[in-house]
Amino acid sequence: MTLLRSLLHLAWMLVTVIPVAFAMLLAAGLRLSSHRLYRMAVFWLSLAVGGAKSILGIRYELRGQENLPATDQPVILLVKHQSTYETFLMPVIMPCDLAYVFKKELLYVPFFGWGIGRLDMIHIDRKLRNQAFQKVVSQGKALLDRGIWVIMFPEGTRIERGQAGLYKSGGTRLAIETGVPVIPIAVNSARCWPRKALIKYPGMVTVSIGPMIQSTDRQPEEMMLEVQQWIEGEMHRLDPEAYASV
């Protein structure tokens, strides 16, 4: 039954992404505003998250919402990355438009990639490190100035449950370059939606939003260490059985 539900949810995402992607392509051709295009994308993401709840039995709860700033204050979200679920969930639950920093290869994913390619996102070539970071800084600053929050996964890729990846300082470097604070976010999504797994499991995913960390007079590495310590400490509290052997 678990496999059947997982396949049904996969089919649900495929069936719903196709018309939304075509609608976004049409809307982009008609020069609709970037905000309207973003809301169209969030509509599909809400279908994916809602489908996960009704088909898979995956629910979510939020903690620490009081740590989010006013919507007119720029901020960079640095999020624990365990599965695709939080990628879908963050735009649904956040009060501002978000701009992801992601590898350009995602643009070639049929329908999904075509849609995000029309949004104000920061897609980079990981092979060109220096040029990639300069692009993150220039586009990130422009987006933050427009009131769009930048979201990054400091570990760079999805990490197995109970593990910590290498936290890269790109997010804190961007924060220092632009003078905006960061907010660390822990999420235990791999309990229900494991990394690169076909089968998903019912349960509760907790998203814990940490306190704001200012970037003034900071060094990127030591600032990222503070982010890492908060996220990984919170992960031990959210999913203690996953870290029992650590």
C-alpha cells in the first residue's frame, strides 16, 4: 500500500505540473509580472504538498515563526536539506516570494525546469565557482532589494537522515556582501520523504525556524559555523532516534 500511494502521488505531481508549466510559459510570453508567475508556481507546489498530505499522509508543523522578520526586511534563509519535500514546502509557508540558488541542470527537467526557468531565481554553473558566486552576489542583491528573500541549502545537496553534510559558506558570504541577516532552518523531512527514495511514509515533518543571525562585522566561516551549530543541534532535538548512534 505504501508503494501504491507513493506511485499515486508521483502521478499526481506529473499530471498537475504539465498544465501549470504550460500556463507559466504562456503567462511569461504575455509578460505577466514575476510575482504573478511566482504565485502560479506556488499554486502547483501547494498541490504537491497537499497531495503529500492526502495521498501519502505526510503533514507538517511549523515552529519558531516568530523569528521571521517583517515582509519588508530582506533576509537569507539557510535550510537543512534532506529531501525534495522542503524544496516544495518553503515557498508555500513563507510570507515573501523566495529566490532559490540552484544548479542550472534543473532547468532541463521537463515541465518543472521549464517553469522555474521563467522565475526570478539564481541558477548557477557549479563548475565555474568564482563566476557562480559573483552571479549569486549580483543577482542576490538585486532580488533582496526588491523584497524577495533568497533561500539556500548550505550543505549543497540532500543529506541522509541522521547525517550532516559539509556546510559551505556561500550563504553567509552573500549575507556579508549584502549586509542582510540570515535565518537558519532545520527540517526533519527524511523521516517521511527519504533522500532519492521512491517510497514515502506517513508522518509529521517539523520545520523549525531559528533566530535571526546578523551579518555585520562577521567572517563567513565563523558565521556559517554558528548556522551549522544551530541547525544540527536542532536536528538532534527534532529527530533524536536518527542521531542515536552519533
